[in-house]
Amino acid sequence: MDNLSKSKERLDKIGYGWLDDMRKHLESESKLFPNENIRNAVERRKKVEFAKLNPTELLQKHIEGMILSMLSSGTDWSKIEGHQDKIKEVFRGYNADEIRSVIRETEEDKKKELAKAATKDEAEKIILDKKHKYTPFYEALGAVKDENGNKYNLRGQYIVSQMKCLENNIDILEKNISSLEDTDNSIGYINKCIAEDNLLELVKSVADESGKYKLEQLAIPLACEYLRNVGVNLAKPDRHVIRFLNRFLLGYKPPHFGDMVSLKLMFYIRDNQKNIEMIDIDNIIWSFCAKGYGEVCGSNPKCEVCPVKDRCEYYNLSK
């Protein structure tokens, strides 16, 4: 039996009361992440507010969703959460043309510097020594100031690779925005997938290398986060969710399952818990694990304070 089937079988056996117990624990400790941005985006899409936006405004929303998903990778979300207004300023209000202008200015500066090199070796040294300077938005993201005037670094560990593909991703979004979103003549692909409950295919269309709307540097977790940012009711199978599900359901015994199995399990939990949104299931599990929030089932689990340890395969196997 594969890990997905084993996990579903275990869920059927233990039921789903553990989710509510985790929520109550987090609320009693005031550690449940409010998740207002995602919730508001989902509500806006439900109310068909996205359809009222013009193509330029829709593109800006998608660029914002993509960039925030990228910045969430390889860093703690708490770094990003309180500085979204500053991030919006750095990325010129998510205006496509203004972002492209910054990228091209940075490239022109790089070309001028390389023109000074007398040899190929000198040019390669310039590129290596100044790769951050000539990465668009790198310096700006490292110079955001907090309320006390102190510099605040909003760069994640993958920022260089992410910024290199930013212009291409914006081009892809701009090319496809009229097929992703509703127009006067037809329903967009996103709302079509929502209506047909075909969200897994929607995620694959963004994350898979052969996907119709593939965005560079967005694998399954970040593709989910991008889609959540534009109002799709999804879970994000990040390291916290993947680790928790592996630990809780299968005792964290190798081989561990990854993001796709985790996402399928989140759909399975949703389908068996009719009165709770998928974003809320995700938020409870994420809050239970994440640094700065529950911190119960993180990299070093605190089983002694866990309210669901009696149903946890990891805890039962370790006794």
C-alpha cells in the first residue's frame, strides 16, 4: 500500500476531531494565525469582485500574488507579513511596465560595468563579485526600514534565482491573464477549475514543467501560494504541513511523502470535513507548527504539550 493510501486509511480510523482540538489549543494560546489576506482574497473571488477589475488591475493582482509567494520561500512568513506595504513600494505597486523598467535599468548598469573589463576573466569576476548588485530589487529588499528606521532584510534564500525569472513570469501572466480570468465572453480557467472542483489540475497548470501557465521558480507549494493570493481556496503543502502529515499519520518513517501527496491529503481532509474551508485546515496545521505561532510540531516536536498526541503515530511509536 502506498503512502497516500496508508494515510487515508489512518485518517478514516482516527477521524477528524484532532483538527478541532488543534484549533482550540491554538486559540487558547492566541497562536492561531489570522490569515486575513488569504481569507479576504478568497471572499473577493467568491463575490465575483475579480471580474470587476480591468485587465491591468487583474495583472497587478496576479503579479502581487506571484511575488509574495516567491518571497515566502526559504524564510519565515513573519518577516513578510508585516511589511507588505513596503514590498508593494519596492515592486512599484506591482505595475508590470515599471517592474520591467527597473529590471532593464539594472541590466544596463551591469552591461556598463562589464564593458570596463579588459578580459573574459575580469568580466566573470565582476559578475561573481557583484551578482547581488545586479540582481533586480535585491538591494531594495535588503534596505526596507521598520517603524524605528532600522533596515529590515526581506530577501529569502532563493531571491537571486527568483528575480532572474521575474520579467519572464510577468510576460507569461500578461499573455495569459485573459484566459486565466473571466472576460465578457467566457469564464476564465481559474473559475472554471473552481466550479468543477478541479483545483489539482489548476495547480499543475502553474507548477508542472509542461503546464500551460507554468511560472518559473514556482513548484507545487509556491504555485498553491500564488493561487491562494488570487483567491483560490487551497492549501499550501509547505515544509510545516508536509512534516506534520508525515509525522502524525505515518510516524515520520521513511520514505517520507512530499508536496503532491500532502496536497492530495489536504483535499481528502476537506472532503471529509464539510463544514471547514481548505484554507482553514491549512491554517490550523501551519499555525500548529510554525515558528512564532504554535511551535508545537516543528522540527523539534514538543510532544509533551501536544493536544493530539494520543492520535499521533509518531508519538505512539516513540513510547
